[in-house]
Amino acid sequence: MKTLVLFGATSALACVGGPAVNPAHAHATLETAQAIVGSAYKAVMRIPHGCGALPTLKLRIRVPDGVIGVKPMPKPGWILETVKGKYDRTYELFHAKLTEGVKEIIWSGGNLPNEFYDEFVFTGTLADDLKPGASLWFPTVQECEGAAQRWIEIPAEGKSADDLKSPAPGLKLLAKP
């Protein structure tokens, strides 16, 4: 099942200021890299560059199991699409039973030049049964004309994202206080 939302393709792109990025560590990252199990989470995916000198034209984010009730934020000038699928189990959220939800978010049709930085936002809830101390990974693919940056590598047991060339953005899970 897909849902499409179209916003005016003629809207101007604004230069969004962001933190300085070290080219050796210029990866897609989450602005907030840790969150409490069982809480709402606002994910801000930071995209610091294009594919070499090419502009970013499409961004795809895979939502990991245990992140439920996902709602992406539309971006002017971009087409927003969600791909829904079945959850591994039934979750309860706001007194409703959820058996399916957003599994992938796709922003396309925009144009983010390599010289600029931007953020792509969505919200969701971290399921109560996720394990504190574990990490969730959000594999992200940044597509450009004829090229792509695939931020999809997930560290093996005992390794860290720093050991990888193209790590997926990660979220460290914290225990409830």
C-alpha cells in the first residue's frame, strides 16, 4: 500500500544552515541519536552532501521493526511516499491495536545541491518491548542522477558504526527512567 502527497515543485529551496561536517565523517545521521524505549521519537535525518558533486534527488529511509505509528513530515518541493507493511506482532498505541504501519519513507522529486545541507523529518513511537542498550538502524539511500550513497551497513556484534564505510544511521535505546 502506498500513500502519495505532492507539494508544489516550484517552491524555492532554502539554504538550511547546519553544523560543519568533517568530510571523512560526512554520513547521513540522526540529529538525536538516543531515545527512551516506549517513548515518542522525532527523527531528523541529516543529509550533509550529495553524491560527489551531484545533487540529491531522492531519499529513502527504511523504518526498523519496533518503530510504530510513523508519520513523515512533507517537504515543499518534494513528493512524499510511504510504503506500509505488516508488523512482526500487534502493538497497542493510543488505545488502538496496530498490525501494520509505515516500513519505508521516500522523498523524491526535489533537488538538494551538493553545496547544501538539509533535514528530512518523521515521528514515531519506540515500542515498549525494545531492549535498552540496543541500537536500531535506519538504512538510508540517497539517490542522485546516475549515482547513489547507500548508508545501509549495520555493525556486526562487537563492532561499531565507526568501523564501517557507509553505516546506517543508528539510534541507541535508553531505559525508561
